[in-house]
Amino acid sequence: MPNIDPDSFNQRGVPYLPGLLGIRVTRIAGQSLAAELAVQQSHLAPNGYLHAGTVVTLADTACGYACIANLPEGAANFTTIELKSNFIGTAREGVIECEAKAVHAGRNTQVWDAEVRHRDSGKLIATFRCTQMILWPKQA
């Protein structure tokens, strides 16, 4: 099992999209993971509202990191095979938070649900579900 300290995930993401956007893991507990993002102008669409891609990236990152923290013993990695999001609200400023929770943590697939909310108001911004395929080392 990999190091599941939140700071290890934060460091892991620095040179990649999660680091570029400023996504920060705040908690890992069993089959759940929380992450957050301080909304900046670069996270908005030209209409001045939170870009859907920002929300999806936060949710997908939270679910992906949670999957890594819960890989079955001996698994090499994972890849996303399906994702779906429903947008309920938006934000222009503040911090948005995401909590990912396992729905199914199997040997070959995992299914994760996540909710993205505005920290101050608690307003629901989006729901998200993804399916991860567990990758195993190739046999010689």
C-alpha cells in the first residue's frame, strides 16, 4: 500500500494538473478522501462562473487519490474507465471542497462517488461518480 499521508498526495500532484490547479488533499480516512481548491480567476469560465472542468478535475482527483489509497494488495495502479457529473450550482470565489467515498472497492474495479460543495455556504455544486479499473502487474 502506498504512503497515504495527505501531504504525500499533495507533493505527488505538484508537477501535474492537480498541482497546477492548486488542489490540496486535506483528509484520508479508510475509504474516503477529502480535497479542496481555493477558487481563482483561472478556474472560471469566460462567463465568470466556475468552469465545469475545474469541478470535474477536483472530483476526479479526489476519487483517483482515494483509489490509490485503497488499491488491493499487489495491484500496480488504476485507470478511470467512466465518469459522470451533474452540476447543481456554481461559485465565483471562496473554497470548494470535495469528499470522495467508495461505493465498491473490488479487486478489478472500484466505484467512487463524490460531492463538491462551497465551503462557506455548504451549497452543493456537483455530484460525481467514476469507475476505476484496477491495473495488475503483467505476468512474465
